[in-house]
Amino acid sequence: MQIGYIIIEFNGPFRVGKSGLLDAFDYVPSDTVYSALDYLRFMGFNHGIVSVSSAYPLIYVNDIHRSISDYGTVPIPMNIKLSLIKRISDERPDLVKQIRRINYLPMKCLTAKGIGYVVYGGCLRVTCGDEEFEYEGFGELMGVQRNVIGRAIGNADTFRVVAFMPTVRYIIYYRQPQDGIDVKEGERAFSMIGELGIGGERSIGFGHFKVVESGVINYTGSGDYALILGTALPRVDSVEGYLNTTVRGWVCSPYYVIGPIHVIADGSVVPRGYVDFEVLKYPSCVKNLNPLWLPYDAGVHS
């Protein structure tokens, strides 16, 4: 299975709000990436990208040369996370908060056997094969003051918004319908998005980035399950599996709001028979909740 990837470097903070002005995601969810791609298509640029992941912090590739196919970031599968939480709760309950904060693993861990953990002092590291990976910070939330002219009497109203300032590069995975991946076309599309910006508050410079690398991964994982790499809304009423659930909503215009909607998010592991997700189409906007997913063998980590 071939997957295209794009590595981006933000020029400053980006903002994708969770539930209001004073909170924000530390990654870019897939539905936000889809919206940017849909805008390019609306403007006449048919990039051919049919499925895309969220943008994840590239925390396991640094100055040491490591291949993206092994060390590219993916969300930690929920079956692994739940298993580690249960084990650590029994053995080291003082470290439960640390394992709950670990949201990502290198891609090579999806096919490795023997996911576990080790402790050095009070620091927990996840083991994958013969390697150890620790939770690393990749940015911080920051508050930004904004001013807007009041509609009633024309006075200046001051308010604050929260954005995320990353300190690492991010990676996005995507697929195209034809056989193989057109790397140049994918790079061109995301370079245009980088110039326009992604997420909210783009008019003050948020969400702008540059593409620093692109390429193709030959993913060799297989199995009867799917690892979800984004925000997904199943068409069926109920879903089985290892789920990372959340509630999302979107403001399409000042007068049109979608949600709140109960969705499954990055890291969810579901049987492949449930891989049939919605694309919500409304007069004011389209929200694509059909993200990229990877074949995954949940039994290898049982």
C-alpha cells in the first residue's frame, strides 16, 4: 500500500479551536486539512487527493537520520494505549498520567511485537521492539490579543484567542485515486495551502507553513482492523472496536453551525467492516469526516 507524505514546518502558531476561543488542538485534525484541500478544488486546482490524515508532530525524527516509513508519527492505537493504561494502573499507578499523555508512536510500532514500557526514575518510556520512546514536548499553547470593531456603536472590543506554537515539524499522509502517488502534485497542493494558511485566524498570520520534504511510503502493515488517522463519522449507528471518541462542532458562517456531533478520532481501531464514513454536505460548507486509515492487526498487540 503506497501512501504519500508531506513534511511541513510552520512559520508561527496555528489555531484549530476545540470548543471556544480559549482552547486549541496541538495538531491539525483531518477535517481541517480536507477543508483546505476542498478550497483549492473550488478555486480550480484539481490535486487528485482523495483521502488525507491529520497533521501530526514529527517527534521521532530529529538530527539523527531516521526513515519516515519507520519513524513517521502516527496516533497511538487505542488497543495499545488501553492495554498500557491497565498494566501501568496495576503496576505503577503513579505513572498513569504520563501514559495518558502519550498520543503518538513511530509507524514501525504498528507492526512490531511486544509493546511495553520501562521507567527511569520518574520518567516513563514506551518500548517498541528493541527501542525506547519517551514523551517529548513539541510546542506550547499561547494567548493572542485581538481587536474587533463593535457592530453597534463602532467601539473597539478586545478579546483573546489561544493558538498552538509548534517547535517541531509536522507530517501529513495522503492517498490519490490512481495507481501510485504523484509526489509533485501533492507537494504543489500543500505548498499552496501553506501560503494561504490552515486553520483559524489566518488573516493575522496563523497557520502558514512551508513544505520541507515529500515522498512515498510503502506501508506493509495488514490485518482485519483499521487504524483511523483523523476525525471520522461512521454511517452506522453503533461501532465496535477500540475507540477514541470525542464531540466536535464547526462554525461554517456566523449564522450556520454544524454539531455538536459525536465522532471517533485519531487512534481509533475498528474492524474494517465498519470503514464507511460520512461526508457532511450543507449549503454553507462541506465537512469531510472520511479520513485516511491504515490496515492494522490489533491481535499482534493483544
